[in-house]
Amino acid sequence: ATKDNKSVSMPSTPRAIALSVLPHITGFSSMFCSGWIIFEIYRDKRKMKKLYHRLLLALSITDIFTSFSYALSSWPIPSGSPDIYAALGTQATCTAQGFFIQASIATPMYNAMLSIYYLLTVRYGWKENQLKKLEKYFFGIPIVFGLATAVAGVALKLFNNANLWCWISPLPLTCRGSLFNNGINDCERGNNASLYRFVFFYGPLWFVIITASIAMFLLYTSVRKTEQQAAKWSLATRLEKTARLKHTKKVQRQAFFYLMAFYVAWLPGTLLRTIQTINTSADTSVLLFIFAITGPFQGTLNFLVYVRPKYLKYRRKHPENLCLVIRMMVFPCCMKEDP
């Protein structure tokens, strides 16, 4: 009996071990990278005056909590949970992890706010004083929604073992919930979890993905239209506006890479949970492994996008000095501008 209990609480299959270990690696990496972005922005008073950097700061702060929650992986899952490697926690630790993972819906919402910021500044030419009127919404909506749904999740006892970590999930995993069981609640916890997954997280996440994608499309068409008009400019106009057009294209590319980081981090999880909700018997092993890597990884991806302009700048100045370029990627705050 003791042997059986140990095998249930600590399965040692390569699959179970990999699913437990992968989020530790990507999650703690993401924490470090988000912390570096925060340090880079907060130490520079000029950056703190710009809404773009303050939005990126808020995004990175929320991502630190998100990454830490993911990095804990299976540790907070109640000990003895079947088929989970290194489940060392209790229901209390599981609820705490679920709270912060649910609150992390603020992170993709900040991505959407960043996309809207790019759209307003590049396509519509908004200035900082105009953006100031929207700042309370840019910062308030993600935090309020994230915390409100996380608190509601605790009250509704929604946070339980969700395979990779604790989040909105029925307990036991096989229960159907009153919505799909003729009004009879057959769950110990997490009644109608699939409904709350959509209402609290994936519905808003899909809305955010669509919003960010539309903003990027409108930004692209605006820049493309300007490029087409540039062919008809007079020589004087071209000399006057070429530098601004180059800057606009750089900003558009930066916005595009932030969107790609957003897609990489969130689309696999969206697809995984959608398939699990529609068909509980579907084989989602591949998606599960991908999500274990990408879910906690956005902070690292954001960091790579954030240092990209400086990296390209130093690469142009020192094309033969690979060591300098590497130092730029690893220690961007320590690099000095050339005289």
C-alpha cells in the first residue's frame, strides 16, 4: 500500500517529470528577464515620463508574478494528486497559485494596451498629452479585471489541480458540474469550471488577441499607405519626411515583434484548453508540452524584443565584435554609448 501511495504522489515517468521541470526553467528565466526590463526602465527618469515605457513597466511587473506562479509548476498541487510529478502542496498552496495565475490575465491585457498605444501614436499621431486622458484605462482595466476574477475564483473554489499547475479546474477532474449534469453538482470543488475558464480567462484572452491583431493590421496598412504615397513625393518633401518614415517603420516592426511574443506565449495554451473543453478524451500531449514551455516564457520573449533596437545598433557599429554584441544582450544597462 505504501508503495502504491508513493507511485501516485510522485510518478517518475519521463512525461510527468518533463511537464513538471519545463515550467521551472522557462518561468524563472522569464522572471529574471522581466525584472531586468523593470530595472532598465525604472532607473531612467526620461523613460518613466513616457507612456510606452510605463505600459511596458506594468506589463513586466505583472509578468514577474505570472512567471513566478508558473515557475512553481506542480509544487503547489496537493500532495498525492494522481499522475503529477513533484506535487508537494496543499489545497491552500494550490489556491494561492491559482489566484496569481488567474490574475495574470492582466498580462495579455497590457499587451493589447501596448498595441493600442502603437496604433494611436503611429497611425493617428496622438501625443503624450492626448494619451494622458486614456492612461487610467490603460492601467486600470487589466489590474481590476485580473484581481476581480482571481478573488471570485477563490470564493467559488475554482482553483484546483489543472495538470501542469493549479488553476480553474474541476475536482475531481472527471466531474461534469451542474451545468452539464442536469443541475446536479457532482464536483467537490470547481463546479462548472469549464464555463468559468471561458468567462474569466479565455473569452477575455481571445478578445485581447483579436484587438491586438486588429490594431497591428491597422498600423501596418497605415505605414504601407504612407510608403506608397512616398513614391509620389517631391524631392524636397522626400528629404523632409524620409527620416520620420524610417522611424515609423522601426516602431511598426517593434510593435510586430511584441505581438509575436504575445502569440507565442498565449496561443498554444488557448488551443490546448479549447480542445480539452470540447473533447475531454482528445490527445493533447504535444500541446501540453509546448504550453509548459511557452506559457511561462513571455517575459523572456519581451526582453528579447525590448533589447532588439539596441542590439541592432551595436551590431551595426561593431559588426566584427561578437563579444560586445553578446555583452549588449546580457548586460544592456551596463553598456555605454560611444562618444
